Amino acid sequence: MLEILSYTVLTVLTVDLLATSGDITMTWTSPMLPKLYSNDSDENPFDQPITADEDSWIGSLINIGAMIGPFPYGFISEKFGRRIALLCIAIPHIISYLTLAFSRTVYLYYFARLLGGLAVGGGYTLLPTYVAEVSEDNNRGMLSATLNCFWTFGNFLPYVVGPYTSALWMNVILACVPTSFFISFFLIAPESPYYLIAKNKMDRAEQSLMKLRSKDKKGVEVEIKQIQAELAENEDAVSFLEFFKSKVYMKGLYISVVLLVVQQLSGINAVLFYTQEIFDAAGASDIAPEISSIIVGLVIFLSSFGTPFVADRAGRRILMLISLMGVTIAHLGFGIYFYLQDRTSVDVSSISWLPLLSFLAYIVTFNTGLGPLPWTISSELFPTNVKSYSASIVSCSCWTTSFFVTKFFNDLQTGLGSGETFWLFSGCCFAGWLFTFVFVPETKGKSFQEIQDILERRRF
């Protein structure tokens, strides 16, 4: 119990606010776009409603920014430290939300969304790394999984705030989240001890670890030596090109990229896109859209709380396998319903429960593993001296895939059909299950060096 209440947990909960700041941008469009399409000047900050083309740019610029963001923030993290880099991520978030609050032109909205995307890409790159480096081996999975709770709270927040506030006040309220992070993290959080030891700043590293563990100098001696030993195994500076020449690093990169690509190909955007149709099919068409959105956000948020408590007990690998099989089956259910509805003359009223059941199964199993754990696993597979490279590449791969899935989902749906599209996602998830079963190692409770040794021995 004392371990759970340690200063490490306080630090992680503080940095988790940045996760919330990032994922607000994902569902921000849900309550905001209806305002921008409105002819009511009290609702719409522009002189006229936006066009469909403007809509698509407002939505997709987040992904474009997120593709770029990992690289400058990865450089800042390596050059100036994790703490400075994380604080720097909050600044564009704050500027973005305030720009969205007070601007009266769509081009400033483009700027704000692109800026927010840069911060999102940086956040997804550095947050798992920082949390992993300040945690202990025996609670790293639990603390890393708390990121997903705060990511999903970020998804939930615009659903609650947006429908009941003006565009100005909605964005001002949302700007308070990264502002709160900046102030609290600046006052509370220490630099990563791994980073400080890697830079040979031993006095600061000792102070950081004493603060994190709430122990005296003697109490952190063993952990200091352990970190030094781990870093000694990978003490040489590695260039970007040399990173790609290492078989061990490439194994870790291969696993990380595939898991994050599968996460995006699992169809999370498709499921959220079909939310209203799912509620309608289940006989809930009389529920107001904003209430449906709140219900969706609440389910996503609440279902995220299980993983932190079991990630260090059950293990990452088994949770990923359960999660991937769950979303595979859920997509089969979606596909069956929408195929029968769109392609046949079968009366689907008798199975109107199927899409809602599939939706609940998808959200719960996605949040059990596929949502948070690829980021956790990725943060554990690389030593400190190459994390700036690996985290940037992995995050960029994730957001590039997200951009293409979002951009071409409608084309895919038109070309294949709704049911067939969900079956395609199901196939991607099952392929991810097979990949995880064969290639993904268990990292529960293992030091970073032990994980490197496992990758060294594993044959691909």
C-alpha cells in the first residue's frame, strides 16, 4: 500500500494530465463541428457555415501534425531532458486551444489544429518513455497503463463540455487542462533518473530517485547501481543510421511498429464513426446525439480502469491476446449486422441488439490491451540511448496509419460495403493476434536489460 501511495505515483498522475490534454483533440470535433456548420451566429464563430472540404481539413490536420511532432520533441528530450520536453509539449496545446477560442477565421483553425497535432505526436512519443523511466520494474506496467485512463478521459471531456457551452468557453475550459499540467508538473515532477545517469549527472539523479521513491540516499543505492549497469550495457552513443544496423533494435522496432499499426487498423475510428447508427439499430434512435456521445465517452473512460490493476499481474502479452481476440469477434458482429442490413433483404430487427453488444465488447476489450499496451511495450523494448529514435519512429508510424485510415475510411466503405469493411478490420486484428502470439515477448516485471537479452535470443 505504501508503494502505491509513493511520490512516483503522484508524479505519474501529474504527467497523465498531458495525456488528457492530447486526447481532447481527438473528440473535439464531435461537439465543435455542429457549431461550425450552424447558421446561428451565437453558435458559429465564423461569418458562414464551413464547407465539407474545410471540415475534412479541420479533422485531418491533427494527424498530419502528429506525424511530424515526434521528431522535434524526440530531439528536445535527448538534448535537454524528458522534463523540459514534456513542459514544451504543453505550450502548443495551450496556444492551440486559445486560438480556437478566439479566432474568427477557418485558417487560424487550421493553424491551431496542426499545432495541436504536433503536441499530440510529441506526447505519445515521450509520455510512455517518461513513465517507464520513473517507475520501478514491479509497477511499471500498472503506472504505464494509467496513461490510457487519462487518454480516455480526454476523449470524454469534449462530449460533456462541448454541447452545453459556446465555442469560446468550450475551448477556454479545455485550455485549462494543459495549463494545469504545466503548473503541477513544473512544481512536482523530477527529471528521469535514467536520463540523468546517462548524462553522468549523478548528484541530480540521486536526488531525483530519492524524491521519486521517498527514500534516503542509502535506500536508492541499489537502484542507482542497477540503472548504471543497464546503461553500461548500452553506453555508446548510437547514430540514427547505426540504430537501423542493430538486429536487437530492429526486432524491438518491428514489434512496436506492428502493434501500433494494428491498433489503428483495428478500426477504432470506424467504430466511433458508426456510433449513432449503432444506437439507432439497438432501438435507441430517440436518444439525443449529444447524450449518445456522452454515453460513448463514459463507456470508453470507465472501461479503461481495469488494465492498470492487472497489467503487472496477468502480463502484457496475455492481455494483448485477449484484447485482440475480443476486437476480432466484435468486428465480426458488426460485419454480420451491417452486411445483412445493407446487402440482403433479411429483417435485422430481431438482432438489433447485435451492434450495441459488439460496440460494448469492442470498447471494453480494446481498452483492456490494444489501446494502452502497445505504447507500454514499445517503451520497454529499447534502452535509454536509442529511445529518442525508437519513440519518434513508432509514434510517427502510428499517426501516419491513423491519417490514412481516417482519410480513406469513407472510400473503403463505398468500395467494399459497410459489413465487408468491418470484416477487413476483423482480419487485421486476427493477424495482429497471430503476430503477438508468435513474436511479442512478455515484459512483465523485467528490467530493461533483461528485455534486451530476451530480444537478443529471440529469432525472427
